[in-house]
Amino acid sequence: MSFTAEYVDDGRGLLFRGEGALTCEQIIAAKLGLLSDPARLRRVSHATVVFERVTDVPLTAEDIRRIVGADRQLARLTSHVVVAIAAATDLPFGVARMWQMLSEDVGWTTSVFRSRSQADLWLQERLAVLAAVPRGVRRT
């Protein structure tokens, strides 16, 4: 039904929410819509994707490749983003894992979880580790 994107954490984070049956076009439109403000997008260090209310994800492997293509466009401005995905049920979880595998070359640190609380905890831990690393050095 919908896939939305909103800035959180004073513009340092993005929160993507999926609800109902998602389409490839909805996901790509929400992601590419962020490109309308490149300066704001450059400030992003982390993102959370919440699929807990998703009922169906009728995406093909080609659809997921198209979504990864949109993510490559975003990565030109956000190359070191940490992404946590919460997908409680099997279908969204499987799609998220497929996306994770196909997007390995995007440059983001990603992980997929069964709950929002697990995703948030991992994201906080990763951000704490990255905050301790001197600027210009990247740990994975």
C-alpha cells in the first residue's frame, strides 16, 4: 500500500516504513524522491527500514535489482550509511536479505532483523563504533 521516507535524528537519519502490499515503484519513488535535496541527503549517516506492517512484497529478482540501482544513486551522496532493516515475517525478511546480498557493492553497512527493537539496538551499536573511529578511517 505505501512506502514512505522521512528524515529523523535532526536530519542524520532516515526512517523508511512499508505497509500493506509493496510495489517496486513505490519503493523506488520514495528513495529517488530524496535526491531532490542533495545537501540534506549528504548529512545522513544511518537509516532504518521497517517492514513490520508489510503484508505482501510481490517483487521479482529484477525488481530488487532496480531498487538496488536506486540505492546506488543515493550512495553517491551517502556512501557510508548504516542500514538496519526490521522484517518480522518470512516474505519481507527474505526480500530484505536478497536486497542485502545484491547491494553489497553499494558501500553501506547493512543488517536484517526480525524486530524493530533488534534493528534499533544494532544500529545504535554500529553508530557508537563509528563515532569512536577517527574521521577519514572507515571500519566495517
